[in-house]
Amino acid sequence: MKFTIAATLIATLPLLSAPAEDIKPLSADGSLAGYSLVWHDEFDASAVNTNEWYFRTGERLLSLQKPENVSVADGMMHLALKKEAAGKLHYTAGGLISKRTFKYGYYEARFRCPKAAGWHTSFWTMSYTPPKKPGEDYAQSVESGKAKNQRAQEIDICEQDAVNNRSYSAGVIDWSGQHGKKSENFGRIYYRDSVPDFAAGFHVWGCEFTPAEVKFFLDGKMTHKTDATKFPHGEQNVWLTSVAVLWGNPKKPDHVDDAALPASADFDWVRVYEKGKP
């Protein structure tokens, strides 16, 4: 009983357990000076802090997203990737979505991607409304442009397809339909083979979002930027997710590597900074 009570208390502790002034954006050139930490999770508790996070649920591509596949242990948040029956699907995965929303600032996360082929692991931002019914994934209606609350951007800070562990993409998707299109991409770049093996170790992805620009970072170095004046801006939640997919190398038939399962995507921490706020 004592352990159960202690675990519950730890799981609901505020995220800001470390002095905010000790945590700074990872920047190799000092370009992110002036930002202060406003929200973070170091995943040092014994369970997901449900005061701060929604679980991503419902069917997404080839996997069912389940809260049971999300755990916090050993100072990390783990998204379990499994081959198991899930209705008409054959795989399960998971994800977290922040309950708090943010807008302009610097977003940063440190994580390791799964080695098993067939998984799409991502760190991104987009507005979110929780499901109205158990098991629904309201995000799917947002992503299709049908949700009434979706009027702004999706910023993909990292989208990594494990069919090639040395690859990822980053960019912005505008879901506003301002030009009569369901969605428009801005500044998306695909990096292949010129980057590290993201399954071999942890790396830090970041994004600075301002009224003028969106800048993308990998391990403290800016990789590219795009014009933010071309699409409308709105509040956004932080997403940490992994799903089963059939995307990747066009020269090789894609598949989920069942022999490498179970596997996991492992997140060390996630942080949000803003200027002019303590």
C-alpha cells in the first residue's frame, strides 16, 4: 500500500522538479540565447503524469495506439511497439499529447528511435482536442482538415521512418485550407544517409517558432528554416508518437520487421522555452 501511494504521488508531481535556470536550449552557436524554460518533462517519475499528458488512442495507420503501451521508467518515457492482434490491425503502439498549449517559442526533445523497420517515430506540434468517446482518435479528424478547431499549423520537428535509421524529415504543414487545398507543405526537407543512426543512440531535435520563421535544429545545430508568414498561426500541443507504417525506401519493399519486435521508442525529455518569461 505504501508503494502504491508513493507511486501515485510521484506520478502527479509538477513537471518543474529541477531549477528552470539550470536547463537551457542546446545551441552550438548561441542563437537561442534569451529563451527561458516554461514547461518540461524529464520523465524521472514512475508513471506518466496524467495532469500534463493525454494518451494518444485509436487506430492510426497500421497500429492501434494504446495507453498501456506508454510507460515511464529508468528516467525515460517508453513507447512500446508490439505485434499483437488489435481488431483488424496486427500491431500496437502509443503516444503522448501535452494538455498544455503553446505558440511561439523553442521546442526541444531528446530521444532514440526504434531499430525495427516499419515504425514512424515523431516529435511534432499541432492543436488537439481530446476524444469525445473512449477509443476515438480525434487527432485523425484534425489531420484530415475536418476539425472545426483546426485553423493553423502542424510543425514536424522530427519524422523518422525506421526502414532507414539514418533518415528523417522536418517541415510545416498548413491545415487551414487558405488556398483551397486540404493541406500545404512548407520547408519540408528529407535527410537521408548524411545523418547519424538514430536507433544507435539518443539525439536532440529542436524547433524555433517565431512570427517570421520556423527554424529546425539537430543536436544543437540549425539544419534549415522556412518562412512562417506564409501560413496562419495558432496554439499547439506537443506530440510524442510512434506508429506502424509502410513508408520509407522506395527501392526496397517496406514492411514491419516482426522479428525485431517487441521494440520501443525511448524519450529522455521534452522541453518548451519562451522569450521574456521566467
